[in-house]
Amino acid sequence: MALIIITGPPCTGKTSLSGMISGRYSIPAFGKDRIKEPLADLLNNGGDIPSQRLGIAAEELLYVVAEELMRAGSTVILEGTFRDRYARVPISGLAGRHAAEVIQIQCVADPEILLSRYRARDGRHPIHPALDGAAEFERDMRRGRYEPIDIPGIIITHDTTDFAAVDYSVVYDAVERVLR
């Protein structure tokens, strides 16, 4: 059994990669935003709950779902912009309780490309805060907000600077090794 974590900065293709791996190997995949957005719709009509709090709640729900699926013997994919200070303990706990191998796929790209992609995004759910320019993004990068989670396991750096040139074979090979 494996626990596959797909993380990294916004606009690196985490959700797309999660869907590709899920479809290719029939592994259930859950993304933090897929939980956060309905929570916002149901609970946050007046906008009283900050986006970050809803994100933390969504992350906790991801761990509950993963726990149940792993208890049933399923490999699971969790996708989101995970922060080490919130994710390390619950993800390590999941892996330990279920003797799961962890594959952490750290999606990365050139910061200028990411900022350009972020500015070009249309149709995002209103719960997602707007990135306040290059300064905020660069500050988050310097603070290590998008660094891998400090947990044991395989870490794959997946560079999506040029989506057309991405080589998925390293990711697929790692997934296939742990599924054997």
C-alpha cells in the first residue's frame, strides 16, 4: 500500500497530475480544494470564515477520508498545497499506522512562470484568495512555504515549467514500484 502526496506551489499542475495518476492506476485521489470549495459554499455564505481556516478544515477531512480508505487496504492520493507545519504529523501518522510507503511528488516550476499562470487563471472559486503580486509569491517561496513535507519516503521533484516538455516516466515508475 502507498500514500501518494502531490504538493507544491499554486499553478504547478498538481490537480492534473493527481487525476492522471488516479486514472492510470485506479487509485482514489482527493484534493484539498475539492473539499474546501463545497465547505465554503455550505458554511461561508457571509464570508465570515477565512480561507485559511477552511483550508485547514479541508485538510483534516482529507486525512479522515484517507484513514478510512487505507484501513480498507487502499492506496490513496492526496493533493494540495500542503504546509509542513500542518501536514507532517497527520501524514506520517497515516503512513505509520498503515505501513504505507510514501511517495511525495513535489511539483515545481520557474517562479515567473507560476506567477504568470496565476494571473491568467479564470473561474477560480471565490474562496481562494488572490495572490497579491510578485512580492507575496516571492516571500512565500523564500519562507519555504512550498517545500516538501519533512516525512520519510520517496521525494520526486516534478518540474512543470513547460507543460509540453514534462516527462511523467519518473513519476509513473515510482508509483509502479510501490504498487508491486
